Amino acid sequence: MTAKLPPPFFIADNPGLDFLNSIAVPVDTKVEWLASGEDLLTWIKQAGLVPNNALKGFRKSALPGELDAIAAQARALRDWFKPFVYKHMGKPIEPNALRQLEPLNQLLARDEEFGQIAVRERPYKEDHDHGQEEKGNSGLAWRPQRRWQSPDSLLLPLARSLADLVCIEDFTYVKACEGPECTLLFVDRTRGRTRRWCSMAICGNRAKQAAHRKRSKRARKRTP
């Protein structure tokens, strides 16, 4: 019987980094959230990257082992891209980095995106006040769509999240958690860019406890 996975981490403030965080060491043991096709469908649903009806359709129509093969490709994409983030984080990405991303562009070229005109979910003024990019005074809006024709299309929103990461985020503020064993990445959106931990409840608390033990040990040594 397969052990139940702990909830995945969505702490990065960026979907692409959340994807890279789909393998992590939350409590001393490495956890892989994309180990199988079913794991991949579950993670993608939790990440909100694919409509639920498309995921249900793939569960019914996929050939034996097909989704497991897609999960293996997703892991390969993640593991290939993560060193790029480690190499470039802490500074803006330069144009010459494009050469390293050619495999990602090749994957993105397989997409079948299109768009539809739909009713705007909020009035224009509310969109504008909430910092949305949509422009115009119309009650209608452009909504991107995708044809989910085969299970390998599940890779496309993952690839797009990585593309958005390198094209939109300032890599100056992409950081790795300072926890000694932690592998989680995030975008530091704090006011003073002072975020150090994936979570104060996990690595931040561990650091506090370690610092407390260290101070207590020093105090005991000074005591005659």
C-alpha cells in the first residue's frame, strides 16, 4: 500500500517555483509529489493549472502507463530547469540566458492555446483597482483557453509557468530557503525583501529553536 503523501507546498508566490518545489524535504525526508501519473493529476489539480473536467477525462481515457510516462517527463522538466534557477537567482536574467532555455521553447511550441470572448468576472473599475492587466471599459474580456487533446498536454501549463517565471519575475528576489536541509524556492515579496524561510512554521521555527539551544549551551558554559 502506497504511503499517503503530505500536502504539497504552495509557498513560493509563483506557480513555476511551486512546480520546482514539487520535490522537497519538509521534515528530514525527501518527498516526491509527482512520483506517478495519479500523483501528477492530484498535484496539478491542487495547483489549479488544469480544469478538473480535463483531468477527469484523462483518468478515463489514458492508456495503461501513459500518465506515469507523462509524470516522468514532468519530473525530467522540473529537474532540468531547477539548476537554471539556482544559477541565475539573486540577479536579473540577462538576454544571453535564452540559449539555455531552447528545450523549454521547443516544448512550448507544441501548445494549442486559443482564446475566447467571455463575460468579465468583475466590472472594469474593480479589475483596475485590483491591479489586473485587463484594459478597456467593456463588460466582455479575453480568456485564454487550451485544447486538452492528449495526456502530454498536461506538460504545457507546467512549461508555461516556467516561461512566465523567467519572463515576468525579477530573479533578484528569487531565493532559496536558508534551512540547512530545505530545498524550497520562493519569490521574496516582503516589503524589505527580508524573507529567509520557506515558512516560519517550518524552517523559521527550526532556526529559532536551534538558536535558542545554542544560546542556552553558551549560558551553561559561562555558569561557574
